[in-house]
Amino acid sequence: MKLLSSKNPMAREAKYKALFSALDKDKSGHIDKKELSKGLFNIVPQKQLDSIIKIFDKDGDGKISYDEFKKVMKKIDGGGKNK
């Protein structure tokens, strides 16, 4: 499934940045659990939220950096097949 599909890598990158920025409410450069929960309208149960964080948070600091976010989004979007 291509959520942010675009043949233009620059356009796809811009979409990733816009989505990350929308979730990073405090503009810290990281998405924490509270910001992610609010971004998902507080409807995702805590256990599932923890699982989502684990998928994105590769360095284990409990926050999602833009690079971590972009790597997972590319896989979801089909843009990271050879990356």
C-alpha cells in the first residue's frame, strides 16, 4: 500500500517532512509517545502505541527521530526497496 505515493523522490520527502512536522508538536525534532498519541487522536490503546514506537524507534531512546521516521515510511510507502 502506497500511503504517500509519488514517483518524485523529492515530493515524497516533502510529504514525509510535512507529516513528521505535524506530529512533532513541540518542534523538538523528535516525536514522543504523547505526540504520537495525540496525532492518532488518542484512539490507539497504550499497548499498540508502544508497539508503534518500537517499530520506528531504532535506537531505543523512546522517541522517533526524523531519520527513523523516514526509514519506516519509505518501507511502508514502497520507496525504500533498495535503500
